[in-house]
Amino acid sequence: MSGSSGSRPMHWARWGDPRLAAPLTPAARGLVQQALGLPETDTREIPLADVRLPPVRLDGTMIARLGDVVGHDHVRTDDESRVRHTRGRSTTDLIRLRAGDAGDAPDAVVRPGSDDEVLALLSLCSNESVAVVPFGGGTSVVGGLTAEVGGHAGVVALDLARMDRLVRLDETSQTATLQAGVTGPRAEELLQRNGFTLGHFPQSFEYATIGGFAATRSSGQSSSGYGRFDDMVVGLTLVTPVGALRLGHAPASAAGPDLRQLTLGSEGAFGVITEVTLQVRPVPAQKRYEAWRLGSFTEGLDAVRALVQHGVAPTVLRLSDEAETAVGLSQPDTVGEIVGSGCQVVTGYEGSAEEVARSREATSQLLTRLGATPLGEAQGEAWAAHRFAGPYLRDSLLDAGALVETLETATYWSRLPEVYDAVRSSLVASLGQAIVLCHVSHVYATGASLYFTVATRQTDDPVGQWAEAKAAASGAVVRCGATITHHHGVGRDHRPYLAAEIGDLGVQLLRAVKERLDPAGVMNPGVLIP
Amino acid sequence: MSGSSGSRPMHWARWGDPRLAAPLTPAARGLVQQALGLPETDTREIPLADVRLPPVRLDGTMIARLGDVVGHDHVRTDDESRVRHTRGRSTTDLIRLRAGDAGDAPDAVVRPGSDDEVLALLSLCSNESVAVVPFGGGTSVVGGLTAEVGGHAGVVALDLARMDRLVRLDETSQTATLQAGVTGPRAEELLQRNGFTLGHFPQSFEYATIGGFAATRSSGQSSSGYGRFDDMVVGLTLVTPVGALRLGHAPASAAGPDLRQLTLGSEGAFGVITEVTLQVRPVPAQKRYEAWRLGSFTEGLDAVRALVQHGVAPTVLRLSDEAETAVGLSQPDTVGEIVGSGCQVVTGYEGSAEEVARSREATSQLLTRLGATPLGEAQGEAWAAHRFAGPYLRDSLLDAGALVETLETATYWSRLPEVYDAVRSSLVASLGQAIVLCHVSHVYATGASLYFTVATRQTDDPVGQWAEAKAAASGAVVRCGATITHHHGVGRDHRPYLAAEIGDLGVQLLRAVKERLDPAGVMNPGVLIP
């Protein structure tokens, strides 16, 4: 894959680089078989050649016109290209693909090389009533990439892989302008050779792109130190069917509503984000990760809250609940000094030696005062070494017959315990025998995220099984007044709940904006806007 | 004035509490007379009784219907009420009022007491084609409060003074929900009795309101530590003619575009912000202010940039250019240890003793390494003691025949020197003999604000004189690609330049939003949207 700096193309029906597959260890297999009662034998995906696709709906004339815009080499209608752009990487996306269902593959994959080509493409598709799904790393876990035709003549996936350049680096202002198709590793490569880092490391890092991070309001594992992706954005270009919007003249402004914030999170429904200008930072001279233990999740919540409210939050700050801490024990790589119950906190410090020392000292003092026990660096480094491993493990668990998925929310500190209980209860009530793990990985002065990992045994209808569980959990989130998504985005999966979050009037506003920018309604039909 | 905690009502034609007037000292008068060649005798405002107002355009029936909504005591059409709601507090606003021109006074002043009353008022005014100007502290300096009838039957000022309550304080989450009419001092009073502070101290602090801060994206003098006002907002209610928008379910979210950021900076053009939920912080146990000297503005810019890019920025961080530093010398209160040329930096530290010590040590180390000379606490405390004095001094200078006004912008660090030179040159070219002072008072990792204070001798047409200078400065800002306003807002004065900042498509988006929320176009006609 162009620009992904060593990463191989994503497996067509599994997460990531096939070389990095993570088969279950006997210990892990034993644990899940015991807990969930899984079948004896694995079931993998069917062969790629057996995947079922609908016929291409666009005729030769239209394909040729797309090629006239981007170059004929950059329009693909072959089966493999279409399968590789079918949906994203949610568990149900994978379950459907593994079973050979590419029923909503795009008709064609188009790869523009410039803003002008994107504008010409969107104008053509708008005039000819062809739907457009902007496609970066293909890592959506909320149904943000399903190629829905939406009443149009067909649908193309607009793949940004060719737009993978560092456009500008302003070392004085510490900003970098990156094209939307730059992947996480490629961004770090382009920046680090100049002494800078973005510091954005979500679990999708290896494949996800700058444009995708912006379009979905991504948040990385080092968000306490580097901020959410939307916090890093100082400017961006959104190309729509009716023209380009170029925003961001200063780090902050009082020139009316902040239209950057209307574009961030727009998920392709208004246009294509083609370029983003971001705050960057010097490559940290030091990185240290450590682990701590606190007696309970309640104590842990108080501790991470105290850190952030005292302004001493380290670069990485993660708190696992009792269940997630206990499961961590079963992984050979992370067996450490933990004995008995409790909750693990990972703290990470990145910066100059002086900054690391200052932050580590302030954090350690406060954690110690709050009753935390240090578990040392090995435990912290083990987390850092495996920070992108989760999705690989999911494939092995799917092979083994488990249903594994994640969901996330955020709320204010005073409501966190209630939201935690309500979501857990709803999942257990819906799924019956299930493992439900949770961690806090993004902390703010006023609240935090909750990230749940769920594992159960697949029924005969795993897609329906998860739909029911997800509806139960989302209902609990909405009833508690928390946000329906902290960093995964809305896509299709959260769309039914958006009105509960922003009100009917908020939904009408989004529609008004979409009508102005995308009058033909070709941009990513079916996502975001109810 | 209800809710302004000890502040008296604003003088009708001057800034602030008449008890706090700041007559020119002989030294200051000598300086400006020498520099600008002012007349020998002062000219003050004409008597209030002589101010000229247009007749009230709304008939008795409409006035009665407004009274049915808010209570008849809360609808005022007397001359003094109308004069007190005529325009804001820009220099040209004051010059017109001083000369007795209240030509664009509102027809009536209406004071709702609740969200429901605001909604009923906006619905009534929308149906009856009466324009509405939301009015908080009346401190706009960009023409945001001019009662423009905009083709409607009349115009009412919707004064939020009665909505001055603390609605909720969540001590765990450190958030407070305040009604829009709460003034700066009242907010601090309500919060500090519970042990919290907002930390928002713009120069308009004594009169400006929570709703106004939100509607204009205000930024305070302690923004390095507490953030801009828009950074503090976690939730808000915007009541529009078609219903209420209630936003903010979490400290951060990926649930699509952030509609809070479409509401912040909306300046009354979409509706009335009635309630804001804000991050608050514990009242700092310590506050320390100090001053430093650096050799030149260039060295000063490098120093404040280094502080913020190293993450050690103190709560207050201000850098005056050579001219502003020199003028500071002539004020008896701030005469200090400075000898010769150079630029003054003020650093302020607020927090627990530990936080203050940590921040002060890191800041002092870095400033010393960068060649700064400490000037001690007296110099810093003198700044803090006079932090709200500027607008009072302006009135005395207007009396003396000077034209004094401020303007501000922000840009990325690499462009700051160019913007600084261009704006200064444009002002001097337009005004001829003029004093132009500048400081940096809001710093970000990627850039900073520039705040200019300009003084010259009034011509026979000071309004036209300033319009020309402002146009020259705004042209320079736009040509350099900086933002047209960092924290004053758009109002009428910056409206001609908004399209240069957000593009024609951006303007169309704002219009689309306004059409959806305010279909009759009654909300604050003439502000914000070109």
C-alpha cells in the first residue's frame, strides 16, 4: 500500500499485516474456552475467489469519464479491488466478509492524485448521480465505509492512497501540512526525519490515515499528552461537490463560528478532507512507561481524575478495571508483579529528559499519595509493546468462534460510575455468558472516556447477536446522558442515536449544511446524518 | 446593574463605573500632548438629556405583547433605557454617543427571566418581524450591538441581566452551569464562595457576561493558564426562533461535527445563548506576578514561543514591544528597574503553592537561559493591579482630544514579525502622527495574538478617521493571511473581511445555518454574516 511505510496491504478479511497475525496461545485459548465454551476447531474466512459481489452498475462511459479525471490506471473495477474497499473493520464487517458477503462492494475504486482531481471527481459524480465513499485506511469500526448507493446510479470508493505527501513543515510554528492519504506510520516517518512527531497513536495507527483521523475525530493512546486529533488540527481543506473550503488562519480566532469544527467529524458526508495542517512536536528524547496498581476501579477513577485536575497528567494515562486487569494476567507477555485483585494504571512520559523527569516526579508523588503501588517499568513497557495488538487478537478469537467487539463512550467524572455500571449491565443482559472488560484511556479535566471490550460465544447469527447487544449498550449510554461515541465516530452504527445527542434541531443543522455543500446528496449516503 | 457584584451601572457614554474614572496625570498629559499635539482644553460628553433618539417604531399593541411574555415591568421604552442599550463600547461608539447621537437606539429594551421567555420572545419577534439584539454587558468593541432594524418593523434589545444565576455546580467534574446574564465579577463571586474560579479575565471583565463571552469567543488575560473562553465551554444552550439547541454530553466526543463550535462566536445572529456549562478550577491558593526584560521584541517573541512550545507557559504571559514598554515607563505606578531599551514580559503564576513553585521555576530557568533579566514582583504586581484600567484611561484621552482605539489579530509564529510590521506600517501610513503600541497576550504552541493600541489626534471627523485607519490595518491583516480577529469578534467592523478568512463557501454555510435557525432573519441583523 502506497505510503504505509513498511506495512503490507491489509488482509482482505482480517486486520492488518498478515505477517503480524497473533494466534491464540494455549493459555489464552484455554481461558476463553473455559469462560465462553467455544467449539473445538477454528473456522477461518472463505477463499477470496469465492467472495460474492454484485455486478458493476456503472457503464463503460462513466468508468471512462472517471478515468479521464484521474487517469485510467487509477480506476479499478476488478473483484479484488472492490472487495478490498468493501466496508470497514468492525467485527460484523469482518464476519460478513469472512463468510463471502461483499454485497455492498463499491462499483469502482477511484484514486485521485490532487485536490483538483478530487474536485473534478465530486463535480462529475454530483452531476451524474453517482455516490462517493471517501476511503483512507479502511479502518472504520462503525460502518462509515459501507458503499451505499442511496438511490444513485452507482457508488465509487474514492481512495486517497496517492495523496500521501508532506506538503509543508513550518518548524518555527511547529505545524505540518499533510495530505489526507498519509497513514499513521508514513506521517511519523515524514515528520521524524525532520525531527518532529505527531504523537497520534490510535489502535488503528498502522493503517488509518490523516484524512480519516480528521473525518472521524480520532483520539490516540497518548491523548493525555498530545491531545485528541481534533485538538491538533489548526487548518484543513474540505473539497465538496460545490467547491473547496480552506480553513485555519491562526491558532485561535474570534472570527465567528469555527467552521473547522463543522468539518472535523463530517465523515465524508459533506465532502472529502484532502489536506490537514497539524500541530507537531519535537521527537521526544525519552519515552518511559510504567505501571501502578490501585485497589479498585473506583479508587483508580479518583486517582486519574486527581492527576488531570492537578495538571500533572502524563503523556499516556490508562486505567483498566478489575476484569481487564485480571485478563491481562493470563497473557504471558504481561505477567508481572500483580497479585490478587486491583486495577492497573499505565503511565507514559514522553519529552526531553527534563520534561520526563518533571512529569514523572509529579505523577509518581500524587499517585503514591493516593495509595497506588508501583509495578515498575516492565509492566508499562509490555503495554507499549503491544499497543497495536488488539485487532490481530480479535481475528484469532473470531477463528475460534468467539464474538469480540469494542465500544466506547465518554462522560463527565460525576457520571462515570453510573455509565460504567449501566453499559456493563446492558451487555451482560443482552449476551448472557460474556466477558466484559473496560478501561479509561482518554482523560480530561471534566471527564473521561470508557472503552469496553466484549467477548462471547458466537450464535448462529452473530451479526444479529451483536446488533442486539450494541443497541442495548447504546440505549444505556443515551439514558445516562453520555456521548454515543468518544472516538470511533457515528457512521451507520451510531446514527440512530445522534438525535438523542444533538437534538432534532441539531440534526436539521447538519442537513442544512449537507444540502448546501452536497446538493445532489452523493457524499457517503447513509452515514452520520439521521 | 443586577448581578454585577458591586460594579455600578456603566456610565451611559463612557466606560465602566464612574467612581473608577482615571483622569490623566500631568505626566501622562504632557506625554500625549507632546507626542500628538492635543488641544489645551478637554471636551466631555454632552448631557444625557440632550441626546437625540429616533421615535419608538413599535406600537402599543406590540409593546404590550412583549410585556405579556416577560412581564410589563421588564419592557422599557424610556429614553435612558434606550440610550443605555445604544451600540457597544468601541471608540467610535463612544464618540457618537458623546456627541449626542443615539440614532440607532433600540425601540425597546426587553428583559426575559428564563429560557422559556427567551423562546417565546424570539418566536413572537420572528412572527411579527421585529429584529432582536441580544444584549449582555454592552461591551462589544466591533459594532456587535448596533440596533439595526434590517427591514423589520422595529428592533428590541434583549437584555439578559435577569438571567444571572449559577444553575449547577458539579464539584467532582469541575464544571459550572451559569446563565448568560452573569457578569464576570458575579461569576467569580458565585463560584468562589464554593471554592472555584473560572479564571476568565478579559479587559471587559467588570461588565461583560457569560453569554457575551461565548457569543464572541472572548479570551482573557490569563489565557495561557486557563485557556480561551471557548476552550472552557463544555456545554451550552442556544435558544433560536425555531427552538432550543442543547449541546454538550461529554468533555470530548466523536459524534459528528461539534455544533458547540458553530454556536460559539455566533454573535446573536443564530439565536440567544442562555446558559453555558464551563470548566472551573479550584481557587488558586497563590498568585504571583513578575516582570522580565528582554533586549528586543524579536528576542521576546522567541522567548515566549520557547516557553509555550516547551510546555512551561505560566498562567499569565504577556510581552510588550519596545514602544509599549517605553510608554509604561511614563506611568507613575509602573516605574521600575527598567533602564534603557528593551521589551517587558509579565509572567503570572496561579495555583497551589506546589503548582506555582513548579511553574515559576521552570519558567524562570528557561527565561534566564534565553537572556531575560528579572525585574521583580513589584513590576508584575503593578500590571495585575491595573489590568482593567485601559478603558478608563481611554475616556480621559478622548476628553483630551485624542483618538484612542485597539485592534488585534493572531497568526502562526513564523508569520508574526511580518504581520506586526505590516499592521504598524498601515496604521502609521493612515494616521500620520500616531503612537502605536503592541503586545502579545495570548500564546499558543503554533502562534500568538498581537494586540495594538493606537493613539492620535482627533480630526474634525474622528469616526471617518478611524474607519480609514481600521480599513488599512484590516487590509494588512488579510494580506498577511492572519485572522481578522483573535478575541474581539466580527460584529459589523470585521464583517467586510470575513469572506477573506473563511471563503465564499464558508459564508454560504453560515447563511445556510442562519436560514434554518432564524428563517425570518430577525436575529441581530447586520452582524457577522456578510
